[in-house]
Amino acid sequence: MINVYQPTLGKEELMALEKVFESNWLGKGKRVAEFEEKYAEHIRSSKDLVLTTNCCSEGLFSSMHLLDIQPGDEVILPTISFIGAGNAVCACGAKMVLCDVDPHTLNARAEDIEKVITPKTKALLLLHYGGIPCEMDEIMALCKKYNIKLIEDAAAGVCSFYKGKAVGTFGEMGMWSFDAMKILVCGDGAMLHFNTPELRRKADRWLYFGLETKSGYENSVAQKWWEFDISSFGHRAIMNDITAAMALEQLKKLPMYMEKRAFVHNFYNEHLKQFSWIELPPVLPDYVETSYYFYHIQVNNGKRDQFAKYLREHGVYTTYRYYPLHRVPGYGVTGNFPNADYAADNTLNLPMHQSLSQEDLNLIICVIKEFDQKFC
Ligand SMILES: Cc1ncc(COP(=O)(O)O)c(C=O)c1O
């Protein structure tokens, strides 16, 4: 079966792990610090604004506390969002307010967001779908106009920039995921970005029990270094040197990964344009850089599900991301989201990862041709 997503790991990561074993330090240490520094450079920011954590979902949940979202506050999110975003909002007692999206990029636009703003709107939790940057000029203007805090879910946007600025660095807080199915992978891990060093410091404490002082060698308590105080009832959600060692190697490989992903994207575009029932992913404006995390098409003849099943039966695994939150009964949010409904019923994410071989790609096109001849 050709996987829809897949990590790419090599001997470089193994060798880096070996060195961690030899160092006898597996916890949060030098490698985590180095990864934070290098990642900050990669996103053209600074190291006093970034902080690692154990997964991006933790970042979503923690954003509610860090930005002081209170029960009863309204938080807007696109209905096409990752489930962890919905859970984060609901778990803190805030009201989840959904907005519609662009039917083709699947990103929320300023006009979609503005329709659902009320005096109780405290924050916007924005998804850059598959790393495609949202239209940030308009969205930033909206946030300023209505005094709304911005949290960016840039989980898949590890190489995504809008007018030269990394997605994830526009809002009060942003985040990227390095879980097993992302582009830069380390098993589990994430990077958070903050708009001020103060917020970063607050997050640093929150993600380690709210401790005011660190235990062990670093503790400033000269005599009894086992004493401590806390500033909040924080979590324990940190990265460690094992995952950071892998992440450092992966970071070096990003340019190579982007080249391959762009190649796959263009290959699909070239070979799928012959099928009138397939709508190719939208062409993006030249002032954005995407991460090519998804290759999403739209099947305009009502046969998306049949097509996905046919591909799966012939060795090609596909999926649809993300199931709209207004269709999740557990959230109890209803409303009219025609574009999201169109997207959810017709979009399909084809295999996209840097380990796809030419043989894989040829097979995928071959199976699609067969489907076309039999059913379209
Ligand atoms: C858009 C989006 N946000 C957040 C996450 C959560 O990332 P993690 O697995 O690191 O918790 C995911 C994971 O798939 C995601 O796709």
C-alpha cells in the first residue's frame, strides 16, 4: 500500500541518537536548546520567542491558559480545523464559534471570520490548512480592528511563509508539529512561538509545573536546591534530547524535502489536468511559500468516496483532512457552512511525502486512469 503520509529517516538521525546515548543525558538539555536556536533562525525569528513542547496539541491546549481565555469568552475557529483545536477551546469552558472557509484552499478568510465576530470574541484560532498560508494582511487588520488575540495552528507549515514572514509568527502565539506524520518528524514534539519574551517565559513555566525555580544544578537556591515555588498549576510538557537530536537532523534536510514535495506536487498537477472531474489544488499567489504538506484535489462529479475506495483497493491510500467540527455531534455546534460542506464532501488528499518513488507516482496515475475509464 502506498502511504498517504510517511516519515523519512536515515542514518544521520541514528548517528545523532547514538551520541545522545553516549552523553548519558536523555532529558531536556543542550540538544533541545540547540534545536530551539536553529529553528528560530529557520523561521527568521529569535530564540527568546520560541519554546519546544512535547506535541502541538499541548500547544493548542496551553494557548487557552497562556492567553487568558476564560469560560464564556468566544473563540473563533474555522470549522475545518484539527480536532485538538476544538477540544482545546471547549475544555477551557470558552465558547467555540465556527466560521466557514474558502472552498478551495480550505483556509478561513477575513470575510468568513468577520461574520461571526461579536463583542465577546476574545481570540481567533486560525489554521493554515496543510501549510497553505492564510491571507494574513487582511486577517491581521481584522484582529487589530476588533482587538482579537490570534493563535496560529501552523502544525504543517514548517516551511510556509507569507510575504517573507513565517506562518506561526504573526499572532500572539503560533505552533508547528513534528509528530510522526509531519514533514520534520521526531516521533512527537512541537515548537511554539510567542510575540513577546514575557509570554515565552510564562509558557516556559507553565509547561514545567509552573515552577519558578528549576531543580538540580540550575537552581539558584544555593543551600537547599530541592526547594521550589510555583506560579501556576502548570503541566509537564517538554521536549527531550532524544527527540531534539532527531529534529536537528531533520531540520537540515528540509530544503531537500521541499524540493521533493514540490516535484511531487508538480507531477500530480501535470498528470491530473487531463481529468475534467478532478480540480487541482488552487494556484497560490507568488508572495506565499507553502510547505506542500497536502496535495488535495476536489472531485467534482460526486464520486469522491467511490474514487477513494477504488484507490485503496488498488494499493493507494488517501484520506480527507479535516472533518468539519460542525459535523461532530459531540461539539453541539450547528450552522450553515456551505463552503466547508462542499470541501468536506469533495476533497481528497492524495499520497504526499518525500519517499514517494517514481514507480509509486506512475502507479497512482495508472490507477486513476483506470478509474476514469471505468466510471467517469
Ligand atoms: C492541523 C493540526 N494541528 C495540530 C496537530 C497536533 O499535532 P501533534 O500531533 O503534534 O499534537 C495536528 C496533528 O495532526 C494537525 O494536523
